[in-house]
Amino acid sequence: MLSASTIAHVKATIPVLEQAGPAITAHFYQRMFSHNPELKDIFNLTNQQTGRQQVALFEAIAAYAKHIETPEVLAGAVERIAQKHTSFVVKPEHYAIVGGHLLATLQELAPEVFDEATTAAWAEAYHFLAGIFIDREGTLYEVRRQAQGGWAGERRFRLVAKTPESERVTSFVWEPVDGGAVLSFEPGQYIGIKVHPAGSDYNEIRQYSLSDKSDGRRYRISVKREGNGEQQGLVSNHLHDQVQVGDEVALIPPAGDFFLDQESQSPVVLVSAGVGLTPMMAMLETLCAGNSPRPVHFLHACENAAQHSFKDRVVELAGRHGVNTQVWYREGEALQHSGLMDIAKVKATLPIADGDFYLCGPMPFMASAKSQLLEAGVDEGRIHYEAFGPHVAL
């Protein structure tokens, strides 16, 4: 455990951290990539350019400083980050590199605060936290390696099917080149994919939600084409335009702390917008394939009919298994509802008191959906959500 002196020194730096804000982490990443450019093969450079990663890292550092006496408060965040790290194949030696640049950044930006004693305290605190991550990630790696169909690190997969699901979303089905079984996953989890797009100086790793039930043989992801081929949509455009049936990529085992609680007997409400329906499809397919007795509700919002992914499949499953579906189109002729999702209008059909609610979609959508659910009387502990990219609290 950390000493009282270390805790006091770290907590004393909180005002400095808050005043500097994400400028700390922006400097950190610039410094690290300058000295260790090989790490660009691991980090999502798009999130660097948009600033999302800098904000997420700053919030994590500030939260650790504030809760350094009670790290158990951060257990959920630690698990979420550890899961994501494993999908980038983060290794113990990376922590020493990151720690060195973090401490140097603090000294360079606030030398009057980060004197020898304070820097030493932060070094002790960082190594304590790094040890927690290294232990947890090591366990995750080993469990996945030993499991049926499991592996550690990268494994070659071949594209066996490529199917448009809507105007901007295409599904990709992968089977292992070695012909073996594949690791099972929880519906809602994602998988890491490593590619080297033309024109990129580095390998790119992205995480995409698995969009079908686990079958031990193959994986399906459903990818939205982002941007117009610029950096922001580098990997999605590469997959859409360049990767064809028969091509190979490296996949990293399924991970993620957002998934359907299959032990619960409560009604399930799947709430999504846009491509956020991909993990919901995995949940819906799993529930229907297992003939679950749990009532299922599927709420989805999208721009219009042309961007409504999996429309026919959801209609088929709803008819066969009695799923309550509610769909909103923001524009064009409505399938059921027009405009933005309005949960109040369908509140009477939902299990407000005892349902398990799962949310996925753009951050503004999820913030609105959560607010609407709370206003409708849903207990906050029953609302679960997934943010694509660096996690942000709703």
C-alpha cells in the first residue's frame, strides 16, 4: 500500500492538475511519440488528432489522484481500461515507458510543484497503479489463451463474407486461417483488428463490437464508413474499400466489460442509435437463439430508412420471438416514429421497474436516453452503456 506521505504529496497536486487540464496529456503524448514512435503502432492516432484520448487520459489521472486513498472506487474504470488494453496487446514493458514520460511531463510543465519529493511520490503511486493493471491484464491474457479456441496476442483470420447492412454499414465475417475453433465471447463485447491501410505509416488497431451471437467458429463485425477517407475514417474506409473476401487480417481476442448479463431473469431493453446497434444485435441474436423467456424490447433510432441497419433481421426475430420493437427515423418517411427517440411516448410498453437497460450510440444520444430513462423512473443501477472510443461518463 502507499504511504501516508505519498498520498499527501499526490493529493496536493490536484489543483495543479485541474488547472492545467488536458494540456498535460497533450504534452505527454507529444513527448512520448517523439521519443518512442514505435508506440504509434499501438495507440489510436485518430483519437490523438481529435483530442479524445488526451481528455480521457487526463480524466483518468485526475480521478486517480482524487481517489488515491480509496482505489476500490475506481475498480470499474480499472476493469474497463484493462479490457481495452488487452485489445491493443499492451505489455508490462509499455508501462515503464509511459510512466517515464508521464513523470517527465509533470516536471516539465510544473517544475515548481513537482520537486524531487513530489515526483518520487507520483512515481510510487504510478508504479502501484501500473502493478494493478499489469496483474489484471496478465490474468485476462492467460485466461483467453487457455480457453477453448483461445489465443494470446494476434491471430490471422480470413474474410469469408462481406455484406452491406445499410447505406453506410457493412458486415465482415472472419474465420481463422488455421481452421481451429475460436474463443467464445459475451454478447456486447468487441474484438481488436489490426491492419495497415495504404498511405499510413503505422499499423492501426481498432475495436469493433461483435454483431452476432458467439458460435465458436467465426466472428462478425459490422462497420460504419466514417468520414470521407481522411484520417478520421482511416480504418473503416480501408475495410470498406480495400479488404475483400479472401483477404487476411490480424484479430486480437474479444474483450470488453459491457455485455449482456445472461444470468439475470429481468426483462431486457436494448436502446441504440446509428451503428450503436451492433452490440445490441449480438445481444438480440443470443437471446433469441437461446429462446430466452425474458421479455425483450428493442429501441433504435437512425437518420432514415437508407441508414437503418439490420432492419429485416430485427423484424424477422421480433415476429418469431415476440420482441417489442420501436424505431425512430430522424428524417424521411417514418417506419414507426419520427424525429429523435422519445422514450416517454413508449414508456407504457417498457419494464421501467425491473428491466435491464443497455445503451449504445453517439454520446449525445446516450446522454439523452439515460436522462429520459431516469426521468421515466428507471433505477440508475439498471442502466448500462458502451462508448465507442475512449470512455466518457454520461
